[in-house]
Amino acid sequence: MLFIANATLYPMAADMPEKLERACIAMQDGKIVRVGTGFTYAEICQTLHRSRKEQEEDTYIDAGGNWVMPGIIEAHCHMGITEEKKGMEGDDCNETVDPITPQLRAIDAINSMDAAFDDAVRAGITSAMIGPGSSNVVGGQFAFVKTKGRRIDDLIVLAPAAMKVAFGENPKVNYGGQDKSPSTRMAIAAMLREELMKANSYKKRKEKQQDDFEPDFHYEAWLPVLERKIPLKAHVHRVDDIFTAIRIAEEFGLAMTLDHCSEGHMIAEEIKASGFPAIVGPDLASRSKIEVQNMAFKTAGVLYQHGIKTAVTTDHPVSLIASLPLCAGLAVKAGLPLMEGLRAITINAAQICHVDKRVGSLESGKDADIAVFDGNPMEVFTNTLMTVIDGKIVYQNPHFS
């Protein structure tokens, strides 16, 4: 068992206070056993009937009043699929020979030995949504994974977790430059509609034929999307692209997240009416394309003010993964309330990624993913003191014991 005592706790749980002083958290077998105030290590040992020998193997941590919160979550990135320091040889983010590739799976390209995983752990980031880039109209399947381990299969929380689709400049540039379609926004929308119609027809044929049906690997990938088990993950920056994504998702009755949503602050009322959540960023980057000319850290705050569920992203490697809490802090500086900044990289991100039953808050029964900081992680001088994933200490600052 791992037991953390004397914590300034930010549980991010709906039925708990925002902040608990002198709190404790007990973890066993990778799960949170109990969290809150008014109990001791000895009482937990008695409740769990832990023997003297078992207690000798336990780890007791005095947090010293430091911040203890759920492990931070990156809701959209390309860590390990666009590897650092390896150039083209380590870049598996975009299959730019066919604009429609739903059958591609991120888990077949994520290298968990990428240096970015270690950077994430040192920043208190315990899980991430990782997948293909935005060069294709349909890029393939994202996976939600933990950030510590050698074999990607052992890190998976949810896979497939979303289907990547992209609107705007990237598909236009990549395929227009090859004298192929799509070279316009009209073609992007038309190709996606055609693909969804074919996928729907495939689903109906499979349901009708059942036993003697021959599966098609390409269209099998669409079934969890059509059944609303996973969302479309829509790369959208500009207002018109956001509206097109909403239009198509509504036409086909699909769940969707609005990723980047750079001009979302201009149409917050319309996004609210759609019911789709937003993953905002990477605002800690240059305005290198026409479609991101209006990106700003204020977007997350404006969306929150309109009641839109919002997370913050680095889109690593566009902004480095370790800067995620700082990106949330800059959103707070631009108008997002402080606690909402923390939620944008914990429970909101978990809910948007459909993994909140396991991660995103400190509650009994959830995965024991925890980050300990010597202050607010959204402030630049704050240090990560400890990172815990599945109840195991995977990083410990040498100055914290």
C-alpha cells in the first residue's frame, strides 16, 4: 500500500470540496482505497486487515502540506508517434498517400521510449490521448494511454478512443500539392460525408447478414464511431471549419470533440448550442498558418463562461508536453478561473476523453494516478515532487522524501 498524509488536496471530484487541508490518500493494487480527512494510516491498515508483514512493505509519504492532485491529463497530442530527436525516421504521424485512413491505429506507431514520455512523467502528466495528425481527412484511431512503461499494450486505458478527422488547411495543403483531392474545404466535407455514408451502409449490411458476413478492415474501424462509443476527434481552427464539423456530426448523429477550436471564442454561443466539448490549444506556439491567426489564451475562458466543457492541450510536439500545466496557467491569466484551469487538465480532460471512470479525479475505486507539487502546477517556478501511476511511484524529486 502507498499512503500519502498531510496533503493539501485538490480532488477534482464533484461531491468533494475543491480543497482539503491535512488530507490523506490510501492506494492499494493500483487503485485509490480512500481519500479525504479524518482517518489515519493505522485505521486504513485495520480496515484492510493488513498484516504486520504487509505493513512493512508499505510506503508512507508525508506530503508536508504540498499540493496533491490527480495526475495531469493531456487530451490531444502526438507524443511517441512524432518522436523527438529522430526526424523523419521517428515521424509516423501522417500517412500522406491516402486522405481516408480510418483503419490506422495509433497503438501501432506510439513509441513509449520517446523522451517526451519521461518529460511528461516529470511534469506530473500521468496519461495522454495520442493519435494521428491532421494531414488526412480521416487520419485514424487515437488511443488513451498512461505515460510510464515500455510496452504500449500495457499502457492502454482505452483504444480505440476516438477517430481523427481534419478540416481546413492541412488536408488542402497535403493533397492539393499532390494534384489530388481534397484541394478545397468543399472536397474535405464531401469526402467525409461519402465515407460516413459508406460506413453506415456497411454497418447495416453487417447487421442484416450477421453470420455469413465478411468483415472489411477499413469499415470495421467506423463501427464504434457510428455506435457513439467513441467520438470524432475533429481538427478545427477556423470558424467555418468548426461549423462544418458540427454540421456533419449532427447530420450523422455522431459524438465529437472540437480539437484546437482556435476561433471558438468568436462563436461560443453556437458551440454551446451544439453540445460538443472543446480541447483548446496549442496557444503556446506561433501563428504559423492562416487558420490560427486568431488563436489566443482567452479562448478557454470564453468557452467556459458560455458553459462549454473545455480542456487545454499542448498538441505536443507543437508545444512541448511538459508545458501543459503552464498552458493552463496562461489560460487562467487570460480569464479562465483558477480552479477551471486545473479542471481543464484533469477531470474535464478525462470526461471529454471518456475515461473519467478511471482517471481525472481522486476518488475511491479510481486509478491511483497522482501528482505532488510544491505549489500551483500552473505557475512557472513550481516543482513536481512526485508522480504516481497505478499506485507506483514513477518519479520522485531528489529534494522530496
